[in-house]
Amino acid sequence: MVNSSRLHLLFFFFIIATACKGAASLVSSTEFTIQNSCNFTIWPGFLTGNGGAQLKYGGFTLSRGTSVGVTLPAGWSGRIWGRTGCKFDESGAGRCLTGGCGNKLICAGAGGVPPVTLAEFTIGNGGAKHFYGVSLVDGYNVQMGITTRGGSGDCQNIGCVADLNRRCPKELRVMDRGNVVACKSACEAFGKPEYCCTGAFNKPETCPPTNYSRIFKRACPKAYSYAYDGASSSFTCANANYSIIFCPR
Ligand SMILES: *[C@@H]1O[C@H](CO)[C@@H](O)[C@H](O)[C@H]1NC(C)=O
Ligand SMILES: *[C@@H]1O[C@H](CO)[C@@H](O)[C@H](O)[C@H]1NC(C)=O
Ligand SMILES: *[C@@H]1O[C@H](CO)[C@@H](O)[C@H](O)[C@H]1NC(C)=O
């Protein structure tokens, strides 16, 4: 009697598991693998756009040499960045040298303070194209790469793999104890319309690259170097999974 009901139960679970597997393969889910290849800890921040739920509470700790997987809800859009030099207490309160989101580990909807390297994604619903890019429009703090797995279309591996802190012009540097820890955008450093693409410079035609954005572009050709750095910095792919790698080699 006991054995037979166990068998029934097992069979029941088998049916459920098979049904779930079938359903899962119909809906194509998108997965991020967030990997820290730096030789120091990174505290990734996640910011969901369009009012969606924050993933991983918007921030977490990623030790050197480790990675985590995150499954995205369909239609997700948002950004990911890396915080460096953070110290948090047991309650998750603390500060970061770069990219902090308001003195807490869990960003919960707050963005990173520039200068910060940003990965930006718009995941299409169903089989629609995904848009992705790495932006230095808000400056640079850490090397970041995006690689695609599977998928169809252009699907390039992109990012800002060069160490821009080493090439940062003096007037853009953010220093800590004698080290360059981040590199401001010219817009942030000087606030001038020609660097921020504001005022008379508020169109692509009237806001050409500057001597500063060119330094960013030369170091990282597959990243946005300023607000109107267009077609060469936005990438598309459909039905792929992505790795977001800090300090790719
Ligand atoms: C990390 O790597 C850099 C550059 O290769 C090196 O200068 C530094 O000493 C390393 N730091 C640690 C903690 O291993
Ligand atoms: C993406 O990852 C999910 C979950 O691991 C997997 O089911 C799916 O087949 C992967 N897609 C591609 C294109 O590799
Ligand atoms: C960029 O151009 C500005 C204005 O012409 C000049 O003051 C500045 O020194 C230049 N900086 C670099 C890094 O070339």
C-alpha cells in the first residue's frame, strides 16, 4: 500500500517535471552571467528601467574569480555597473570608492554615481532583437566586456577592455591615495555644452567628437565615448545569453 502510493507520487512528479520542461523550452529566457575576472572584489549594481523589479536587489558582492547567473524577465531593460573599493558593514551600509549608489550594498533602484562604466541592455520580448552597449558617457571606472552566447544576428563581443584609468588625462582623473581610480567624462569635469551636447550642441550634427571623447574612443572603439557617439556603439542580437565580464582578458 505504502509502496504503491509512493510510486504514484513519483509518477505524478515525473509528469509535472516533464510538463514544466516542455513549457520552459517554449519561452526563451535570457540569462546573464556576471563574472569578475579582476584581481579585486567588484560590487555589481543593477538598475532596472521602465519600472520593473530590481534584480538581485539591485546590488551584491562578487569576489575576484567568481561569477553568478541571473535570469531576466522577458522585456527587461536596464543597466549594470561595477562598484570598486567598497566597505559595507553587516547591515549593508557603507561606501565605495567608485560607482556607489548612496552608501548601501543593495541599490534598490538607485543608480551609480559617475564616473562609472555602464553596460546597457534592452531585452526584446519573445524573439525580438536585444539592444546592448557599453557606455562611457558617464565616465569610466573599471574594464568591462559583454560577450554573447548563442543567438542570431550581429551578436558582437564588445565593451571597454582597455584600462582607461591608465590613459586618463590629468584633468579628468579621480584619485585615491596616489592611484587613478576613475576617469570623468569631459562633460562631468567641465560642464560645457560642447562636451555635454546641450544648448546649441544638442543634436548629433552640432555635437561632434572632442579631443577628450576621442581619447575614450581610441581606447575603447566599441563603447559610447560621448552622448552622440552613435551607430558604432550600439549592438543587436536576438535570443542570446550574455556574459558581463569585469576586467576581461
Ligand atoms: C592585480 O593586478 C595588477 C596588475 O596586473 C597588479 O599590479 C596588482 O599587484 C594585483 N593585485 C593583487 C591584489 O593581486
Ligand atoms: C540561455 O540560458 C538558458 C538558461 O540556462 C538556456 O535554457 C538557453 O538555452 C540559453 N540560450 C542560449 C541561446 O544559449
Ligand atoms: C582639449 O582641448 C581643450 C580646448 O581646446 C584644451 O584646453 C585641452 O588642453 C585639450 N586637452 C587634451 C587632453 O587634449
